[in-house]
Amino acid sequence: MKRSVLAYLAASILATPASAATLDEAIHSDLPQLMDLYRDMHANPELSMQEVQTPAKLAPMMRKLGFEVTEHVGKTALVAVMRNGPGPVLMLRADMDALPVKEQTGLPFASNAIGKLPDGSPTPVMHACGHDTHIAAWYGIARRLAAMKDQWSGTLIMNLQSGEETGEGARAMLEDGLYTRFPKPNTVLAFHDSAILPAGTIGLTPGYTTASVDNVDVLVRGVGGHGASPQSTKDPIVLASRIVVALQTLVSREKNPLDPAVLTVGSFQAGNKHNVIPDEAKLQITVRTYKPEVRKLLLDGIARIARGEAISAGLPDDRMPVVTIREGQHTPATFNTEKLANHTLALFGQHFGADRTTVLQPFMVGEDVGRYWLNDPAIEGTLFWVGGVPKAKWDAAGGDTTKLPSLHSPLWAPDAETVISTATEAMTVAALDVLKKG
């Protein structure tokens, strides 16, 4: 969207109930407590769907602010509701899970936590995606809106979600009656820290902003034998290699080049000895798309190519590859409803200034927040991004993001104070706009 259009939209928006200076001062006074919370969360991360201590710490804090708090929604998530007269229902969502990553930031409060993977094996745990800043800002937003009840009317739902990294959390909450046990929102807002924006900058993408994510396993079955006698075998390593190469044509030759998609084989496992041809090989594939029809084309294509290559290799029907789509791990694409997204972008431009707001290109990463308004035209939703790259690092890289740690990197250490203060202010401004009186 051109800046002239943004300026026009901004001019059409009523001034927010709280002036920028007043709100900034209030958030600044909250920052010491918010930073203490951030450091606690950073040092004590919890893996997806294993978040126990995090919501347990936040629940009494939210009750003290006057929220009705329900714990263990969708297993480990927390829902806090504040009813403040007639008006819209607004849900503000933050995620709280960490990743199985060994921290290498060198921060004095770096994580030494050890968690357990689904198979029970131990793993280092780190907030390598910045969800600790999300938690602190979520509480900061709740503090501000609870203190400003005279400036808004409606129902506020604060959703502290678990399991975003595994794509389980939003689905688990909805299946546990999020929209029947609690008021159903008209509007859903969320933010994520960004490793490609300088600290304090806000980015937003009307329309598709994050991709659909599918995990696919392919078991390639062959006939094993001695490495010196390949003629007596059906080598699954060669067959799997042919499948890997052929899969690349799905994106390059079968998909419309105007429709974004990514197909990556992230794992190829086979054999354990130099001179033994194994019976099988295993592939693990990630598929990223936006449109449902493109997703179907790629998923159907994986099964077709795997079978076709096996037939060409002379495998019998009972040795055809087994393709498993991990539907339980599927994350749908997040589509920012365009009216709300454009309005919110203009609102931020008006409040923060054009130099701190930008329109971002869509990403191929996954985010399950879109589930909350997916296929429900009665709900509008938007996810925006808050830059976290410290100024010194941004300047040193000359704005070249390839020289900077990405999200999920063991080196990712955002300018937490700026992320938290900016996100708190932005979300408070957006919430007051949605819930404005009259």
C-alpha cells in the first residue's frame, strides 16, 4: 500500500482516547516490573504443551488486575476476561512456549533449562523465538487496559496460548470450547517480535502474512542386501534420492509461479553401515503454502511422485512408499483480514509516525493465530510484527538481515525493553480503538 493511501486512512481515524505522551509515560513506569517478568520467563522457558509454571505465575497477577481467570484451557493455556459494559468483544493473544534450543546469547539471565522431547529424551530449552517478550507485553497490555477502564467499553479477553511452535495450541483451545465457554470475539489481535526489523519498528501485512505448514513423512521401502551385490537388492537410498530430486518439480514445474510455495526435504535417514544396502529410507518434508488449492497440489504430488518412482524402480505393490501427512501438526495460513489490517496499520502510522511503521512482505514461516478467525467471517483478525533487532546490531549489519541472527537461532537476543514497550503501546492503542465508547 502506498504511503499516500496510509495517510488518507490515518486522517480518517479518530484520535485514540489516550495521548501518545500519556500512554508512553504510563508504560515507562511499568517497565521495571515488565522487564523483571521478561527475565524470569527467559531464564525459565517451557516447551510446547508443557507450560505449567508460566501460566501459574501469570494467573494470580491477572486476578489482581480484576480479570476473571481460567487456567488449563486446551491443556495448559490461560484465559482472562474483563467485562466492562456493552460493546464489542476483543481477544488479545500471546504465545508462551519455547524451543528445544541450547542458548548461546551470553545473556546474564540465559536459560539453563532442560526439558523433555515427546519421546522423553532431554533437551536444552530456550526462548529462541522471543515469546518471553510476548508474555511480558501481554501482561503490560492487561495492566494498561485495566487501569484505563473509563476509556473503553466492551469485553476484553486476554489469551495466553500454549503450543504455538508445534501448531497445537490454538486448535486445542478451540476444541476445549474457547468460543463457547467464553465470549466469542468480534476481533482478534496478536503480535510477534521480528528479527528483520530494527527495534521499535512495526510491520504489518494485509492479506496472507504467514504460511500454511505441513509435515510429511515418507517411508521408502526397498530390498536390502550386501553392498557388493546391488543387483540382488532394490536400493531404497537410490530410490529415495530420485524421489527427493523429482519432488523439486512440484514447485518449479507444476505450480503456478505466481502462487508462493516451498517444499523442503529436511531429513534423509537410511542405513548404518558402509557395505549394507538397507531395507528402507526415511524422508521428512516440510510444505509451505498460502492457498488451499496449492497445498493440495503439493501434498497430492508427493504421494504421486513417491509411488511413481517406486514403480519405475521395479518395486511390487506391497513395497510401495508410505506417505504420512501429519494432520495433527498442520498449521493453516494466517490471513490478516484486510479491512482491519489496513485500519490498524493506518492507526499505528498516526500514533507512532510513518517512520516507525511499514508494510511487510508475507513470510513462509507458520503461525497458528489465524485459526481463531479462519473461515469465520464474523471475526476479523490481524497479526503484526514488532522489530527487535538492537540498534547497534542493525547499524553494524547495514540493514542486511542475512548478517543477523534469525528467529529460532540460539543467538537471538532482541532489544527486549523496546519490543515490550512498543508492543504494549501498539496493542493498547489498537484495543482502545476497537473498544472505544460510542
